[in-house]
Amino acid sequence: MLTNYESFSQGQKDSFQSICNKMLANTFLCRDKENNKNDYYFLINYKDLFEEFFNILGYELNVNTDLGVAYLSGTPAANSIKLKRDHTIVLLILRILYHEKMKETSLNENISVNVEDIHTKYNYLEIKKRINKTDLIESLRLFRRFNIIEILGDITSSSARIIIYPTILFAVNTEQISEVYETIEHISDESEGA
């Protein structure tokens, strides 16, 4: 078990440990994110070893080489996070924006939106409770930590660019974008009754 690890150089062992810790902390690795690129390719080269390691911990390593995404699933409940209502809505809006922008771009391009696009979509969806700037910034920072987005520029500015990585497709696992709209409507209705 994990015999290939013993044949690694010290540098490879350090990389393996670092990537395992990164995956456990962030769930996702995205090839298109500059500080993930080398880790992503190392993981691909030693995928069997990583699968064996994560399997021992009760995780399944999933890799989509077409999209350049590696992620863990089947996470033990102790390592799951429960998103706040506003975080959930922002994540779903980012998923909608990703879907809309994918229609306009090629597969080789990163999907880019700005903070104003999020506010516009929020207003369009007629969500009763408005998100405040602090909660939006907190949400965006959280999703950046999980390699779902990258923020370019001053996050407090409505013109700040946000790159949405393909990891969003696995963070919000849905075949039909209509399910995302229904989920937002359900969350909005719940908060109205609260």
C-alpha cells in the first residue's frame, strides 16, 4: 500500500503532502488557476497514488481532465461546511452566470464577470432580502479559498473582475440550470416566511 510513495524523492514527497493538504482544505484543484497548475499536473501524474491515499481517508478523488478539475467527494460529515443563506445564493448566482457566459465563450477561455453582474442577477431574480456588501465580500472570499473563483482587483469595487473556474460545475452539481433557479426561489421563499 502506497509503495510508490517510498520511491519518491524528498521533493516529490513534499509535493505529495502539500497537495493532499491543499485538497483536504480546499476540496478543488483547478488547472486554470495559476497557483494550482503545477499541483494539478503532479496529481494527474500520480493519480493512482492520490486515489489510494484519499480512499483510505474515506474520500473519492474525481478528475475531469477536459475541464482541468480535480476534487474530493464523499467527504465525511465532519469535514463538510454548511453555507449561510447568502453564501448559497451567491454561489448559485455564480453558477447561473457561468452557464450564461459559457454560451458566449469558447472552452479555452476563462469565464469572467464583475461584482456588478452579481448585483444585477440578484435584482433580476427578485430575491426579497438584499445582500449587503460585507456578506457579498465574505462569500466571494470563501469561494476563492475553495478555488471556485479568483478575484482580480479591489473586491469592494463593483467593477472588480471575478474569474469563475469550471470547479463551479462540481460545487453546484446540477444537470439543468432550471434547478438552480428553482433552488434560489425556494431559498428566497423560505427567508420571506422567517
